[in-house]
Amino acid sequence: MNNKRPFPDSYGLSSSKKPRQMAPLLPPPSRPFQFSPSRPLHCDTDRKYPYPFTTVPEWENLTQTIQKHTQQRHHTSDNLRQKQLLTNALFVVAKDIFPHCGIFIVGSSLNGFGSNSSDLDLCLMVSHEELDQRTEATPLLNALLKAFRKLTFLRDLTLIRAKVPILRFKDRFSSIECDLNINNSIGIRNTHLLSAYARSDPRVAPLVQFVKFWAKSQNINDASTGTISSYSLSLMVIHYLQCGCSPPALPSLQAEYPAIFNAVQDVRLINLDNKLPSFSSPNRDTLGELFHGFLNYFANRFNFETDAMSVRLAKRVDKTAVMNQNPQRNPPGQWKYICIEEPFDLSNTARSVFDGLVFQRISRVIHRSWSILNSTHNVDRIITEPL
């Protein structure tokens, strides 16, 4: 007898055939989680980027290159709809195992910095209480893995045991790769925060996307190989826009709106559509100038030996200060070569860069990229040639 569930009709959300009911593995929260996001994902593909900034002839070509890159690689409506359908289908299965759960799309699919090639990151919340990721999350993911293996629209299912364990799989229909964690609510909070930064200035998202493109082309954008994660690169760009350019292009949203962006708010109450008062920066730099400035800041001005980046405070801070903020939860040993304070749990988001030789290669790529761009204004060289 074949127990596989294909969910053939748009993943079969209307199908009456449900996975076997299981008792909840955790006590239900006082207020059940609700499916999130509550609104459909929207697409900015057709959004134009009429930057009201002074054109600088020497960086005009670079600005146009970044704008073109954004338009060509931004999420399409079809891509976002496919991710929404997949998330809905997974929620149908998950809620029969964890009746009070909620599923949240997190990361680049929702924070404004994603592209059509972005993976789908999901956070399954089964309780409003914090879970021990090392001892409690893995058994819950194993229960989910058993149910997901019965779904014919999923393939390549793997449970990855890490500091935050994840269930990784692919959708057969769209080939979208998905990483799902349990109760890692920090991902929900920082998706909310980065989404607000992306909407606060029209230059933020294109600059983050192009920095990630440059880093990936130079093989320094992969935490699994000891280089810099996409999340850390996003924070590096925001940090630069807060205190690396003059005048600053961004404020600290956590400082400006502590009631909206904080580490204690119930994630069920987070609203990605928060209407914040408009922020008008006196900084009028173009995208080309800002990308050049980003490389210059980290090649020549930021001291990786002594400094840490704090988006929360919108400034550089002493590395020893962040190391001692919460040594029980965030051991000092994680603060090594690149130090980026996570805005909510205050850990080091760049702790994946733990090897000195890898850090030297990252540093060399940044310096060489700045030197070539500064002298030639030719961005193609730092995208296509290994440095």
C-alpha cells in the first residue's frame, strides 16, 4: 500500500487526506500560534528605482550596473507565490503534528534582500517558550521528518545537526531548497528588522543584494565553508550606512522604535507592515559611491582586530565590550576575526569565520576589490576575476 501523499493540486491544500494525528510533543501555549505571514507575499519586481540623488559621473556606470542587477534578479511574483504555496502545504502537515504551531517565512524571502535564487527559510514555532536547540529541537525535527518523508513533492530530506538544527529539503515542483528550524525566534525578529531597514531607504536593498553578489562571486559568502553568511553581509552593509558613510544614511531603528524592535515582544504580535515615520537622510550618495565606500570602509577604516559592528547601537564598539555582554550565552571564544553583534541575542553572527587563513583570504579580497575599483572604476574585474 502506498502511503505517499502527492498533494497534486497546488500541493492539495483542499485535500481531505491528512497526515496521521499525533499528540502534541509540547504543552500548548496560552495563546495558540497563528499561521504567519498573515498576508500574501508581495513582489517588488516592477518597482522602479528613481534615486533622487546627485549623479556623480565617475560612478554613474557602477550605479546603473547595481540597479540593473537588482531589476534582473529580484523576486518575481511567480517565485514568491510558489514559496507561499509550499509554505501553506507544509503548514497543513505540521499542524497535525503540532496542533498549536505557527510557521513563519524568514530570511531573504521576506526581508527585502532576496532574489529569485534565494532559498526558502522557515521557522516552525511550536511553543512561546524558548527551546534548548541542542537537546529539544532535534527530536521535534525528527518527528516532522517522518511526516515529510510521506510527501511526494519533497525530496532530498536531511536533518542537519548544528547549533541550530535544521531540516533541509527540496520541492520537486519548483526545485526551491528549504531550511526549516524549530523555535529559533531570533530569525523572525531579525527578518522584521531587516525588512524595515530595506523599506527605510531605496538604496538599502539594491546595495545589500549587490554586496552579496560580489561576495558570492569571490567565494566569501558561505558560512558552511567558514566565510561570511548572507545575514552577516546584510548587517555589514547596514552598519556601514549607519556610521561608515558621511552623513549617515540610516539610523538605529532599535534605538528609534524600541517598542517595535526588541528581543522580548511575542513574535505572534510582530507586524512586517509596521508603518514607521519616514526617515529622510541628508546623505545623497549614489549606489556606485556607496558600494565603493563600503569596500573602502572595510579595507582601510574598520579595525577588525579591535572593533565590532553594532547595528543595534549604530556604531563601532570595542570588541572586548561585546565579548562580555552575556558570556554564559555567548562565549567569548566566538568573537574572533570578524565581530558583528546580532541585534537581538547579542551573539556574533560572523562566528563562522573561525580560521585565520580564511579570514586572511576574506581580507585580501576586500582590499584587492577596493584597490581595483578605486583605480579603474571597473566593477567587472572584481566580479569575474578571482582575487
